[in-house]
Amino acid sequence: MSTPPLHQLGARAAAKAIAAGTLRSQALMEALLARIDAREPVVRAWAHLDREEALRQAREADTRAASGALHGVPVGWKDIIDCAGLPTGCGSPIHRDRIAAQDAGAVAMSRHAGALVLGKTVTTEFAASHPGPTTHPMNPAHTPGGSSSGSAAAVADGMVPLAIGTQTGGSVIRPASFCGIVGFKPSHGLINRFGVKQLSDTFDTVGTFSRSVEDAAWLVSALTGRADLAPAQATRPASIALCRDSDWSEVEPPMLAAIEQAMSQLAGAGVQVRTLDLPPSFDGMGEAHKHIEYFELARALQPEYRGAREHLSAAIRGRIETGLALPPQAYEAALALRQDCQRQMTDLLAGVDLLLAPAAPGEAPQGLQSTGKATFNRLWTALGLPALTLPHSTGARGLPLGLQFIAGARRDAALLSHATWLEALFRRHP
Amino acid sequence: MSTPPLHQLGARAAAKAIAAGTLRSQALMEALLARIDAREPVVRAWAHLDREEALRQAREADTRAASGALHGVPVGWKDIIDCAGLPTGCGSPIHRDRIAAQDAGAVAMSRHAGALVLGKTVTTEFAASHPGPTTHPMNPAHTPGGSSSGSAAAVADGMVPLAIGTQTGGSVIRPASFCGIVGFKPSHGLINRFGVKQLSDTFDTVGTFSRSVEDAAWLVSALTGRADLAPAQATRPASIALCRDSDWSEVEPPMLAAIEQAMSQLAGAGVQVRTLDLPPSFDGMGEAHKHIEYFELARALQPEYRGAREHLSAAIRGRIETGLALPPQAYEAALALRQDCQRQMTDLLAGVDLLLAPAAPGEAPQGLQSTGKATFNRLWTALGLPALTLPHSTGARGLPLGLQFIAGARRDAALLSHATWLEALFRRHP
């Protein structure tokens, strides 16, 4: 059995080797920087990289005894999250040269666990729809998804073992699915958001990218300072319900096939599987999500809109203006519907461990003009429920298809433990 | 009838006079700066003032036609909220020299309505408990309350007609009550929080200080861009319930007397009044509030704790360390209790327009070592309900006593409209 190249090493495996003295953080960092040198001209995952500072952190980590679960392990941060001394460009010319004076709360937590900041990853403009330059690591003619485009592509391509993104619609789960990696959008508010550029206070959620569920659990445990979220035993879910909503017709045939295959894999492994068709009361949630997001981003982005309107894309300017024109009554009605649906979902989830849903309509679409649709992500973001995507199979173009698993409110630890089991199941029967 | 001095003019009255051409914004600003010159050595309400920039904004406003409801009106901003070009000192030596590159979302919204930034008002350290230098405008031996100490004192003293604060425990309602002005803590999330230093994501709420309900409504309407929150007709509430919880014994005799007097004023004016004793299921909310706040601030303040621990007060360091040591299970249990109580409160509020509660245990305590207790504020912050305090009477030391009115979830417009009626009632029968 040949040893995989160093840049493909998982985060926790690397941290263990560094703590054991069999790997130096500097060697890992050099391997990642070499991978970036080789691949970045095509993938374009990074918005800001300070190679010298990254190496300095690694050498410094090598001088200290391991102090946390991610000691000496580099992390990539979506470029809407403040990392002290680096710009927070937000995918916008307005912020291109704005150096963060201080770490975001989550960045400081990661350093406390020994992690290093490798650099900032490409985001769409303000984590909304206007795309950045990042391409799909497996086929540069395709989008890697977004808005956390660089984080997904960098982890998938072996440029960094871990990266952080945010999700307001489908910005963690969708790109992770497209790129064939593990994406975890925890419960709303689980990971601290201070120092993260805001789009929608009600929806914005910090999430993780990794190449294994175990690494996702170590990372979220570090970011939250919560030992109860560190990897636990793989647990078979007793029951999983395939959740279908009114947008179900948008699921593409390869994703339908992946879901059908997964349902029989699950049944074969002793999981009770059934189908849950969402009641019509959920039909308005797509529009409610849009109303809440636009109303809120119009206020959150008011400094840019007032001060530098000409440097905003037409896409985000349109959203801001739509949000400013939206009657407050429509916003309040959307918030009320969301709360109703949260209550209903609590009842629907009684007696089922997880819901299964597509992570995206299908494979990563061709072209870089759009990062794809958040159709099958918005509801879970809006309800604030923990969701995780696992790579399952590939589609007609040879690009990955991810399956999304959703747990009840604040059941993040249970979701991670079930996902560990599911990951092994899908790896055994690819 | 003599004309009151210019510095005592209300915000909306000033805006109307400026729009009508009978008052120049520059004259108003000069009157406020003169008041500050005279009183600031004792009151110490301001953390940062740029007189030249304030006058420049006023002169500039005078060259333009009135563009919004607060055209030409100066506002004070709590020094945890970013105002472009001014420091955001956060009441901490760590942030003393940190100049904000950009306005907070709420600041940008206020400028859109024509308001001017007068300066930054004193906050306790990170809007937590360690006090700043501000004194009570009516008696400098007493605290003005906190954490929004400077905002409350400046508005009460006529240094500025409007100011902004934040409330995580009782940091808007309590100082407003102590200083004898109107404090409004809207529904959680109503006013955008981007650019506001975070303590607890679950609780932090931006609120307002003014000398009338009408001015509060104009201000919150401007900050949210919502015409539906601008002053509406004064509406008599059909029913008000005095809400008593397990901390009721902490209400001091002068506040009890004020509440009793208000209950008979209300009954005399045709309002149905009754008493609501909170069920024992609410007894744990005080501790739950503390658990959530400490757990979250320990993560939000991790950058300061990691990078500059020696510049933190013992008080905030203790809270951070308590929050880091708190088991995640206790935090999750507190969040779950909060959600239960939110559901129960919805039922309890059925059939009643408003709840009445003390805004504080009594008058502003003597001494500047503490800003007083948030005992009667925490629950409403934790539940995210809109709360407003109105000056009612004075206590044994001649300092103000405020009464707090609370409405159901998202009923901010109704609360403002009822408060307009209540304010007139209490003014007629002082």
C-alpha cells in the first residue's frame, strides 16, 4: 500500500502525527503550499495567501508542545471572516484592501485549538450570488458551487485539509456536494459569528469543509470549544425519512438515482426508511426565505450601498433595492411562517433520527456565471437545523453527488455520530 | 410660555424646524456642543467626540434639502458600535485606538434618514459589568445605569436628543429608567446588528434612548427603514397585566408605590388591569440567561482573551472563564428552557395587550462601582420581546423611577402606539 501524498493527509491524522513528533507542521505547510503553487492557476481558490506568515506559524507550532486537537494544522477561511493581519475582501472591490485588525471569534477559537491560518478563500460577492473566479477542481469548466467557493474547492483539491464557510441559503452544503467532500452546516448560532460579514442575521451560519466526518467533528468541536461535539462512536440511525418538498421535480435523474441507491443501502443495513412529503404549509418557505434574506441584507449592506454603490454588482444592488422596497408586513409574515414551520418540523421529526434530502439538484453545472441553485438547502437554513452532506456517487459527467442529512434542532452531536456511520456505509458500497 | 433652550429640543421637533428652514442644523449642533462643554466634566458621557467633524456634518446638512425624518439631527452612539472614522473603544484599553473603517448597518441607516453622528458614548467594558466614568446627570454620586451609561446620561442631560445603546441583560431599559427618559429595547433582531461588538448573539439587541416616545418611534423607524414603526395614533391598551416573577421581593418600596399608582391611573383611564404571577417554570430563567450569556461571550471575546488577557478587567475575565468552563449540556438546557418559556409566554400574553413590570428595582443606586441590577430586564431580553420604559415618578432621593411595558413577540409597532398613550396619561397625572 503506497502512502498518500502529504497534502492529502486528513486534519486529525496530521495533528496526531505532529503531536507524536513524526510530522512537522512546517513540512505539512510546505506540502500544501506546493500543492497550491501547482494547482492555484487553474482552481483559483484563494483570495489572500501570506506564505511567509503561514510558514512562520508552522515553524512556531513546531517549537511548542501540542496544545489542542488541531495543533499545527492549517485552515482556510472564507474571505468574509476576519483573520487578524489579512484583508477581508468579501469578494468585493469595496473591501479589497481592508486589513482585519482582529480575529473573528471562530478564528480565535481555532487558534486556541492549535490550528493555523493558511489564508483566505474566495467567496462570491458578500457571500451572495455574484461569483468569484474559482473553478471546480475536477473540471475547470464547471462551477465549484458557492458562495463558499474557495473553501470547498481548496479542501477538495488537497490544498488544505480544513476550511470554513458560511451558509445563508445553500453556501456550505451545495459546494461541498459539488466538490465531493463533507460539508457541515451546524445549528444556527452554534459557531460564533462575531467578525463575519453579515448578510442575514436570521440565516447566516458558519459551517465547515473537510474530507471526512471525523475531521468535521474535530473542527466544529474546536471552533465551539465543545468536547461534546468531538468525534464519538459511529451510530447507526434507527430510522431515516426521505424528505420531499414542492420543489422535488427539480431533482435531476442522477441525483434521484443516488437517493434511490442510498435508500436501499440504508434498508439493507437495517435502517428503517420511509418517505416524508412535506405538507403544503411548507410551500411558502422558498419565498419566505427570499423575503427575509433580502429585507435583512438591504440593512446589513447599507454602508456599502450608501458609500460605494458603483462598486456593487448589479446582482447585489438589485437584491438590496428589492429588500428596501419590500413591505415590512411581508417580512414579518415570512418570519411568522418560518416560526410555524419550525414548530411543525419538530412534530414531523418525532420518531425519525434523520431526514435525507438531495444536497443539490445534481452535479455541479457547467460554466462559472452561476454557482448553482440552493433549492434544496434554503429550507434547512431557514429552520436553523443542522445539515451535513456526504459524498455518495458521481453523475453522468463524472462529477460528485452529495446526499444531505438533516437532524432535529440542536442535535448536532447526534448528526455527526450518525454521519460517521453513514460515511462508512457509503464507502463500503460505493 | 418661555421657549426651552435649544439643547432641550426633541429630535423630531428639531428635524421639522430644520426642514422648515426655521432652525439650522449647525445652530442645533453648536447648542449641543456648548451643553457638552458645560456639563461633560461632571457627567462624562462621551468616549469620543470630534467637534469639527460634527459641525462639518451639520453645515453640510444645512446645504441640502431635508431628505429624511431626522435630517440634521445629531445622534450619540454607544462606543461598541462602529461609526466610520471614529474609534470603537468598547470601554476597553484593548480597543482604545481602533478606528472603524466603516459604519455599522444601523449607523448607515440613520445617515440615510438624515441623522448626524455626534460622537461615541461611554459603555461599560464590552457592554458587560465593569463600569465607565459616567455619572448620573441629576446627582453625580449616583450611577446612570449601564451598560449604555453614556447614551442614557447624554440624552437625559440634553447633550443630544437621541442616542443608541444595546441590551444583553438590562443595558437599555435600566439606565433609561435611572435617568428619567424613554428607553426602547425592540424585538431581538429588529435593528440590524452588523458592526456592533458582540457579547451574546442570542441576546444582544440594539435599542434607543430619547426624551419622548414619538422620538423613539421616529428613530427606530429610521434605523430599520420601516415606515410602519413611525409614530402612529396614541392607542389606549384595552388590558394590561402587572407581571410578577420569583424576584418580586427585590422591588424596592418607591418602585412598588409607583407601580400601584400607575395601576390605579390605568384603571381610572378605563384600562382593564390585572396581575399575572409567572408560573414556576420561569424560575430558572435568571440562571438560564446567565448560562447563555457567559457561554456565548466566552467565545465572542476569545480574540481579546487570547491576545490581551492582561488588559481585561477581573470581572470580564471571570465571566469568560466561567463561560469556557460551563458544560455545553448546561448551555443547551438553558436554550431549551428559553424556548419553552417563549412558547408559554405566547399563551400568557393571549388576551392582554401589554405587561407592566418595574424597569429596575428602584432609583439609581449610589456609587459608580456598579451600574445596578438587571433583575427585571433579563427575562424580556432572553425572550426577545419588545420592552419600553417610561419615566413615571421619582423616589425618596429625588431620582427617576421608570415603568417597563412589554408586548408580545414582534408587536413593536403596537407597543410604541400604546406607549404614546401611556406617556400622555402619566404626564397628565404626575
